[in-house]
Amino acid sequence: MSTPTQFRDGEIAGVIVRPLKQHRDHRGWLAEIFRQDELPAEYLPVMSYVSMTLPGVTRGPHEHVTQTDLFAFVGPGTFRVVLWDARPDSPTFGVRQVVIAGRDQPAVVIVPPGVVHAYRNISQEEGLVFNAPNRLYAGWGRKEPVDEIRHEDRPDQLYRMDE
């Protein structure tokens, strides 16, 4: 498998970043995270979960072989999301994309297989992230290997959040 030696900034083919439109009224707001009629069939979720990340904490970098992640960054925290295209057959191989999303800029970020990704809570408050991947974690009945290649503990770490 070929890996770039450095990355250039830009948009990554297959990654979808969509601002969330908030519908506000006297009770608060509502935002549609996904609709079946607006997503390519291969990205349709099969499960969902929510995670809380403390201020200053990074999750990732990691990638999936077959799974697509559909993240929704809605607040209360704000996140710096970094994606690296490590797919040798991609037209954007070697591109790094940075997205700021959360309370002030709620957004959905769809990450296809082979795109390395990480996010850091850059705010002073806890941040919630919703994910609706298109594969079951550990497969049906949690009896299969987890589709995840983790990079955060590698000594030759190529995927850095601060560069």
C-alpha cells in the first residue's frame, strides 16, 4: 500500500461537508443530520452513536477499510476535524482537508473508507459528536473484527493534527 510522504491542503474526493441548517423557534432548534433521499446509497447508516470529548482531547487518527462515517458536529463544543486522503487510487491522494465544526458552525462530515481522520475539541467545554456509520461496529452481533486502522500510537506518525 502506497502512503504519501507529505500532504497538501485541499478538498478530498468523496468527503462531503454539509453545513447543518438549524430550524429555530421559541423552544430551541432542530437540524436534519441525514435523509435517505439526500445520501448516496453506499453511505446510508446502519447504526448510530453519540460520544462526548473533553476540551483539548483528540480522537484518532484512524481509518476504515470498508466503513463510511457520517459525523455530525452540533455543539456545545467546537472541533477541528482533519482528514488525509491515503487512497492511492484517489484523484486527491495526498490531500489534507481541515474543517472547523460545532456550536457556531454545525456541520455533517462524511468520511469514506481509506480517508484517515481525526478530530480535536478546540473549545473550553465538552463537545458532543454524533456518528451514523454505514457498517455495524464489530459486525452483526459484534462477532467480526473491527474495521479500524489506528495510527495515533505509531512512532512514524504521518497524520498530525497541528501541521
